[in-house]
Amino acid sequence: MGNQCTGVDDFQGQQFAPNISVQDEVFVEGRVPIVGQNPSRFNDDDMITVYQPNNNKLNYGRNSLGQGYMTAQKYNLKDNISIQASSHTLLNSQNAALMITIKSNDIMLINQRGQECVRQGIDLVCLIDHSGSMQGEKIKLVRKTLKQMLTFLQPCDRLCLIMFDCKVYRLTRLMRVTQENVQKFRVAISSLQARGGTDIGNGMKMALSILKHRKYKNPVSAIFLLSDGVDEGAEERVRDDLIQYNIRDSFTIKTFGFGRDCCPKIMSEIAHYKEGQFYFVPNLTNIDECFAEALGGLVSVVANHVQLSVQPMHSNKLQIKKAYGDKWTYDSWKGVFTLYQPHLLSGVRKDYIFEVADYKTSGKQEIRVLLQADPVEGGEKVTIEQIIELKNSDLSNEVLPNYYRVRGAECFEQARIYAEQGQYQTSQQILNNINTEIKLQNFNDPNLQVVQTDLEMASNFCYPGQFENEGRHHMHQLHIVHMYQKSRGVQINQNQDGQVISLDCQYQNNLQKQYKDQTRQIKQNDPNYWNDC
């Protein structure tokens, strides 16, 4: 727990084992795999197949353009992505809330027999903390979770396992998840033992190096970071490494914090750099469900390099005063707000909220919305542009609930900052005030009810000791979850009339829910589930 590795060389200066060829790799049960560690040789990844629609053949090549599943299902982005704009005046104000809604249709990845269809390949780098604080139950649950993860991956996917404590060690190359390689992965996972300190920064450096130098590339890429510790300043080092490596391929980072000892600031900031998610896992037996949900998101990606632009038309006096969320950039010369996302999933809805002024001026109020994205199977960039007049629409009654959703998300962040300064009563007041304001509106919105439940939970954590032990972790996570409508893996329990009701995250798509439900069902049906570690 904590970075206890004083005097250890950084990644560039680390002493590596002699160069080992792929043919000389050794995987023996009960021992750490012998795999090449030299960063100059991280281009030893497995070949992948490329679908070529002209001849319906699979060939080996540099870039996987998917497995043709989108083409086979006639799923093209222009026909399966919709854009809507809605607005609603704010109480006691001349301003209004503007909502831009992006919806993507589902694509069938599970057939009627419950079997997974052929889909695009994933390149996944798993970065595993095996420091001394992971001793016992934690490392056991991580081993089981990683083995369970293998059941969700297909031969078109590639996986690289890295373990880190004071130093970083590559357990496997970026290898295809074939039947033969699954046994190698299981050997590597079984070799994980807890020891040493925590160096998240160097671990992330190796993961980025692998994505940068791989010879072949699947269309969807991600880094999963699992840790229970603290590495002071790791988030700044990771930010600098992201700039240095300048990886142009689209990828995301998902972080998983085990228990109360993890640093939520480090984990959430690292994930947020690449528009990813921080999963806080207070109950370690839920880590496999968080992994399953995160994998479901990667599997359902339909577009990369997604850019959304919002601009009031010059012909009217509509003025955007504020865009909710810290990922928007503003071009004051053009008057354009722009948001970048590495991936767009199928079957999701994103509601982006703005505050606008001068709403009641005469004449038409029009907004220009431009979405550009690269189809995950390759081909020309898709551009969807709409000029939308702001007037009553089918979604108008949903604008205010979403406005209060992002207001609530902001309050999680504000309350956390005050609590970190020891001003617990001010934190509680911020959370309780916004919750009271929402209740007075009498919304009948199930999504907003979850926000209210989270506000109540966060307020109960704003006490000395409770905030430090667990409250700050939740509030880091909840700010991003509700601001950007991201899934979070873990159920929350709401007490209603003496009964505890489990509420799943409302921002999952169907595949994320199926993956998580499947994991739960396996655990329920197998009393020895956690024994195979």
C-alpha cells in the first residue's frame, strides 16, 4: 500500500531480462512465465486477421478492420445514430436548459441461442497491482476475475497481462485469445503473488508502450488498471506519458480501485484522461461484475474517434452560457463547443446539457449539431449534421430531469472538495440542498431517482472518518458516472419502507447488462466459484 519503492529506477532505466524470442517463451504451472521484457521488442504481438469484404476471406494484416459483423447486419452509422435537440425554460429565470441527445441503435451481438456472434477484435492490456497489500483474499479474487474474463473473449481478441509492484513485469505478450493461448494466460494469472510496493506510473508506462509499439492493431483498444494502493504523483506522470507517447489510435482507460486503501483521485484522473471510467469496488466479490460490464462496453463499440460539435446559428441570438462537463472545449472565434470521445457504443443514449441565455427573443432559435466518427470496421469517416429548431419536442419533458442530473453531478464534486478541507457540514448542505430542489419538482423520472439515492448516500458519508474511509471514493466515481452517463458496475441498495431494493446502474447498454447478469448467474449456480483461483 503506497509507493514504498524508494531508489528504484524508472521504466526507461529498469533492468530487463535478456531478449527472449516468442519461440523461447516458457509457461509452466506454478511459475512466473519467462517472456521478453525489453521495451524495444514490444512489437512481438500476435498477428490478427483482416476481413476483406470484396472476397469474403480472412487474411493476415496490420490492421483488423473488424470481422464484417456490421456489414453482415447492415448496420451503418448514419442510419443507426440519431440526433435531437430539446429545451425547457428554467424556473425563475430568463435562461433555459438545452439538451442535445445522441442515440445509437443496438446491434445484435448475442444470437437467439444465447451465443455470441462474430464481432470486432479487441486489444486489451491488463495492468495488475500485486503489491504486498494485495495479499490474501484480494489477489485471490483478482486471479479468479481474470480467469473469468477469458470466457468473454474470442480468438479475434488479443490480451496482454502486466503485473507491477516496485517494478513492472510483462507476464504475456499481446496474444490472441485462442484455445491454445488460454492455457498460457491461465498459467500467467495463477503465478500472481502479492509482494513489494506500488508503482502505478511505471506500470502505465509499460501499458502505453505496448499499445504504441504493437505491430498489428485491432479496431478497439483499452487499458484496464487494477490497484488497491497509492502512488503519489502517478496521475501527473501518466498524463506526461500520454503526451510523450502520443498514441493516435483510439483507446480508453478503465481503472478498478479495490477497497478503501486505493487512491480515488489517482484512479479517477487516470481514467478520465481517456474518457474512461473509475470503478470503485468496496465489496471485492463484485470485481468480476465490474470487469464483465467494462468488457461489454468494449465489445459493443461501433465507432472510434467520435467528435460532437454544437453551435448556435448566427441568424438568431441564442447564446450558450455554459456546457456541463469538463471535457467540452470552446472556440470563441467560431462560437463552437466540441467534445471528443474515443468510442461510441451501440444501444446507448447520451444527453448533453447546456444553459442558454436570451431564450425568449423573437424569431426561430436554431442550433447546428455536427457528429463525426470513424466506423469501427474502417472506411470513410461518417458525418451527421443537423440544423435543429428549438421548440417543443417529444423529449422536452426530459430536459429538466437531465438538467438536474448534471447539477447533481457537479454537487458531488463540490461537496467532495469541501469535505477534503474538513468542511463536512458545508458538504452535506450542498448535497441536501440540490436533493431538496429536485424533490420539489416532483419528477417521476427513474434515472433521476438514482441520482437522488446517490446524493443521500454521499451526504451520509460526509462525516469525519466515514468520508476518508469510503465517501471520497464514491464521490469521485459518482461525479463522472452521472455527468457523462457512464456505467459503474456495482449495484446500490436503496432502503424503501424498511425493504432494501437493489438498483443497477441506469446507464448500461444491453450487452453490458447481459455480461454482468451472466457473471452473477455463474456465481449463483457454482458454490465453488471463488475456489478456482
